[in-house]
Amino acid sequence: MPYIIAEPCIGTKDAACVAVCPVDCIYEGEDQYYINPDECIDCGACEPECPVEAIFADDSVPDQFTSFVEKNRNFFGA
């Protein structure tokens, strides 16, 4: 899972990340956006576009957001 979207996205859902994704791998959920790990090409274009700094590489997710790795995985049924 190259990138995940964490708690700061909840309630914001800005969509700037969606607009810059070259492979359209970001999907809207009920409370936040999610990055499909099977479609993401690990380009990182979405990360700097997020106005609430909610996107993290899977190996650099802050401790307070680690539960969002599993939440993202569950969204895609992985």
C-alpha cells in the first residue's frame, strides 16, 4: 500500500488530490477519500496537494494515524 489518507481528511474531502492523480486511484468514501493500493503507482503527486496534510506514504504514517492503514485496506476489501 504505497499511500494512505488519514484522519485530517474526514469532514474535509477537498478533492485536490483526486484532481492531480494521474491514474485515478483515489475514491470517495462516506467520510473521506481512499487510495486504491492496487491502482496507485506510488508517484506521490497527491501528497503535496492535500490542504490538510492527510496523505502519507505507508511507511511514514504518524503513530496517531496508524489505524487508517487498516481502514484504507478494509475499504478496498483487501
